Amino acid sequence: MDLQLNSKTAFISGSTQGIGFAIAKKLLEEGADVIINGRNKESVTIAVKKLTDEFPHLNISGLAADFSKADEVTRLIEQLPKVNILINNVGIFEQKDFTEITDQDWYRFFEINVMSSIRLSRAILPTMLSNNDGRVIFISSESAVKVPSNMIHYAMTKTAMVSIARGLAELTRNSKVTINTILGGPTYSDGVAAVIGKIAAANGQEVESFKTALFHSINPNSILQRFIDPSEIASLAVYLASPLAIATNGAALRADGGLLQTIL
């Protein structure tokens, strides 16, 4: 299927690894121009090289910015060209008991996970609307709905993203701009893989068997019954970025492996 993304330019926040990097690859497979983003120049350079080696004839560039620092985000926005596709993906997570989550923790998570998408959308959406063309996609999580007791500060930000995306979608009425959210499920990202690898090694267990046992113990309600691959989240994101997805707007779509036990 031709997703009609040739000549489109996409910016993906937090895309030097994990879901963001997978989305970049899928967009490149469809012929889009891609702008990678990471916290520092070194990580961006490495990611751009990996993609350039795989897609030598496509337009790939990168911009570094730490989304915990508003001034760096401002500089990044000033350097952005016209963007047709904005993927609000950057985010941090951790497990922490509620009583141990400090005020600074709450502000830090909100700054990076929520304000990043607000600042980027505020800068890019007006041009999309004036050109009557564009896609904004928020990468949220099933934790926005099924809030884990040991990650409340993280889940709060993911719920906020759903609300922001829905509100922004109301601004696109009668246009060819769409804004949607993806609720991703437990994904075997680079960060998760590193943590599981360390725990398995410390316990003298083989990684794959430990990963399977851990998943089943933590996510018994999953229909998929395994970790989601970042490319599987990316496939949905790239479809939503396509002109073919014009009828999907203001939606929160699940790529959670059936973990959420709801019909909507």
C-alpha cells in the first residue's frame, strides 16, 4: 500500500532509539524526509548515521535538544523547516512509590513529557492549519487509562497527552489536518531491554525465558501475551501520518496488545 508520504517532512521528538527511532525508519520506508531528535549531538549523530547507512538516498537530518530545558526547545523550533508530520514521542519514565515522588519529580515529568508536546504543537500546528495539511501524533501509553500505582507521575503525563490531543483536534475542524494519540502497551524498547538484561544476568537466567516469565507475571491480561516490538507501534503511527487516515481525527487508538480490558 502506498501511504502517499513522499515529499512529506516529519519531525520526531525523542527518536534516537526505541519507538521514535522505529517510527523514523517506517517513515523513511515510505519515502518521507525525517528529522531525528535526541538530548545531545552525539546520540543524534549516531542515529542519523544508522538511518543514512540504511537509506542512503533519502533526506535524513537531526536536531539535538534537551526537552527539560525550555531554551533548548526554543532553539530547536527556530531551526525546524516546514513540518508536515509531528510525532510527539519524547518521554521519560520510572517506577517510584507515590510518597517518594517529590515536587521536583512531578514538575520534571510534566516538563519533558507534556510541555514538549505543547511547545512543539503550538509552534507547528498553526502553519499546518494555514496550509490545510498536516498530521500531529502523540505517543501516549495504556498507563494513561490503567494507571500503575508505582508510576503515577508518569501515567499523569500520559493521560494529559490524550486530553491535549483531543482538544487540539477540535481546532482542525473542516480541514485536512488530523491529531491523534496512540496508547502503546508494554514495549520492548532499548531501555526496557537493558533493564531486563541486567536483572536476568544478576539472577543467572537466560534473557528470553526471564523476559517471558516477567511479562506474564506483570501483564496477565494481555491478549498478545508478549512485549510489543517498537516497529509494531511505528506501523500504526505511520498509517496515521498518511493522507489515507484523514477520517481518523481526535482519536486515542490502542496498540496495547489487548491489555486494556475495555471495548473502547
